[in-house]
Amino acid sequence: MNDLVRQHTALGETDLEWLHLLVSEWQLLSDLSFADLVLWVPTLDGTRYVSVAQMRPNTGPTSYQDDMVGHLVPRGRRPLLDAALDEGRIVREGDPEWREEVPVRVESIPVRREGRVLGVIARNTNLLTVRTPSRLELTYLQSASDLAQMIAAGSFPFPGQQVDMDASPRVGDGLIRLDADGVVTYASPNALSAYHRLGLASDLVGQHLGNITAELAPSRGPVDEALVKLASGWAPRETEVDGDGGVIQLRAIPLKPKGTRIGSLVLCRDVTELRRRERELITKDATIREIHHRVKNNLQTVAALLRLQSRRMDSPQGREALNEAVRRVGSIAIVHETLSQNLDERVEFDEIADRVIAMVSEISPGKVDCRRTGRFGILDAEVATPLSMVLTEILQNALEHAFTQGERGAVEVAAIRTGTGRTDGRLLITVLDDGSGLPEGFDPQRAGNLGLQIVRTLVEGELGGTFDMLRAEPRGTKVVLDIPSSPQK
């Protein structure tokens, strides 16, 4: 719509914002009218109309099989559009049109803002299924007529009341019509069912909706007054009423077709099951986070016990083996600590990588600078946990074997992420040091030390990737990992 309005019309940005506000609300008018809506705006030179938006009803058959957005028609071809634009009034004259053997009643509603007519809504009703209307349909049509008059007068939509139609109640969810005093004159079957879910034992018609809603809600005090006003339809507002038996969502729409409030529409939807599922998900998420938190605490306890044990050992080899185990346990604890703070089982791995690098750097026998370049990005827990262990082992190996006591050096962890989707991406990780390099005849695929065995097992078996160690130029060692960025099924 932005492109069409800016390309073909003289409307400014504030007018365009008004049209967007209208389009965000007009599903309501379409459903109440059982009709298609097409928004026509005059072109810059005033000789044509361009259709900038279209809406089909959820309550009846469409009268347009094709998409009308972007169509241009010359002025004079559709007299009802001309009359509504020029005279600023709703135009209903004329016989039905026939479209593909379907009779269609056409009406034109001027769209007014601050005294100016910006465009015209063509309301097209498919008459093929017309029958004697029920009380529900008559209420719908009367409400649609009131809203159309408000659009023509510039009092609807309500400024500053942007509505998310995906989250708000719709006409078919439940409709209640109130008089000027807030007393129910009609309630659709779905609306009545929603109030029965709250605990209402009688009919709604004849009841003051604000008072009966406040009685069904368990809260007491100042909130009741606000709820009474909202459910009475005094202002355009939305709220939820949480009763003993269920939860309903309310949306109030004051009706002022001639400038004076004659009543209100209240749309309502039973969201009891939706809120129950949301609470279950919140409880589940909280439980999962608590599990990660407890696992982290247990791992830190294990690491502390291993440190105590290492201090009591006389053997340097045994002490070093326990210290390596402490760092392995610590790398897993870092992942669980991060997961305990998230709402899903995914983590920002750059933070984990930096903490692993800082943890392992403490064992450096020389003055070695460890740093990270590039981004790992967000990873699933199934990838993050083994990858943190792999990174720990590779860095331990580099710091222990690449540099002698007091030697200066650098270790760089570089990450490159490829692919645009969550399932087709890969991570290319390079760990490069400028140390003494690999000994002659060293084969990383056959080397028997525990650290490299852990790396090979995790990279190839659990992560589904590849691992290699190469001589770097002019000196040092380069470790290359190529792994999928998502779990392998």
C-alpha cells in the first residue's frame, strides 16, 4: 500500500498512516457486512482511482475471485465512487452488478480524516446466498452501518488505537451489542458461551454488561470500576477477564454514527485453553531453566571436589590429570549456566567461547595472548555442549605443548558461519598458534593422548563434522574444525 499511495496519489505521510490504521481495523467492517471491501484512492491528477487494499469477509462468500490491489480505473466508470468522493456521503443507489453470474450489491463509503475525504471504500456484497436474515445477521448489519457512518464522519478508526487483529477478538468469536447505558440488547451464541464459561448462569440480554462482568471477575476494589467502564463500552479498550471458570478477552468499540454515542459493540473470545497452555509452557520453561541451574551447581561441586583432590596428590602427573578434568567439567558447567538464563534450548556461543578461552588461559606456562575473532552465533544446546568441550581440549593442548615456560606467543580462535537457515548452516572453526609446531611424523587421526581422542569422538561422532591438525606457516599449529551449526538427526 505504501508504494501504491506514494506512486499514484497526492496523500502525505499522515494520511497514509490513517489508511494503515483503517486497514488494520476494517476486517471488523467486512465481517459485520458479510462483504468484500476495496479501498480506492484518487490518483494525483484526479482522473483515475487506484485500489490500494482489499479485504474479504470471514462470515460470507467473496464477491471478488481476483486480487484487486493495484488496479486502476478511470473516473466516471464507477459512478458510486465519484458520488461518495465528491459529496462525502455513503452512496447505496443503483441496481446490483453481475460478476460471473453472481449478483453483487455495491456501496461506497467515503474515508474522511480531519474534514478531508482521502478515498472511498467499495463494499461489495455477494447476493447469491441472501436469505431471510436472523437476529444475529440483523445485528451485524446494523453495527456495520454504524461503523460505516463513523468512517464517513472521520471518527473511526480511533486515533492511537492500533489493533493487532491476530490477537484481538473477531466478530465470529463473540459479539455483544449494548445500548447507550451499557445494557445488553443482543449477545451472539459464542458470546453467551464465553460468559457461561466465566460462571454466568442466566442470559445476558437485559443485563448491564459492566456490572455483570465485574461480578464474575474475582478481583475487588478500584480494578472493578475500570472493568465496569470498559465492559460498558465507554471507550475503545481491550482487556482480559479472568474468572473462576475461565478467561475471556474483551474489546469495546463505542458506536457514534452521528457524533453522539448510541451504544457499543463488545467483541469477546474465550481464551481459557490458550492461557492454560501458555501457563503450562511458562511452567515448563521455568522447570527446564531450574534443571540447567541445578546441573551447573552440581558440576561446579564436582569441579571443586576434584580441585581438593588434586591438592592432596603428590604425583605431578596425577595432579595435572585432575586439573584437566576440572576444566572439562567447567566447560560443560558454562553451557548449563547460559542455558539456565534462556527461554529456549539455544545459546549465544560467543559468550561461552570467551569464557572457555579465559578459563583455559589460566594454565598458560608463558605469556600467551588468547583471543577470538569472528562469530559463532546462536547454537542449539546439543551443539554447544560438545563444542565447548572440544574447544577446551584444543586450547589446553595448544597452551600445554606449543609454548615453553615463559615463552611469549598467541593463540587465535577464528569462527566463520556459513548458510542462511537454521538447518543448512555450517561452522568453520580454526585454532591457530605460533608455537613450536607439530613433531615430525605426527598424525592427528592416530595420536593417542586423551584430549585428542575426546576431540575426535565429539567432532566426528556427536557433531557430525571433521577435524584436522596441520603445520602453520611460518611456524605453529593450525587446528581446523568443520561442523554443522545445527544438531544432526
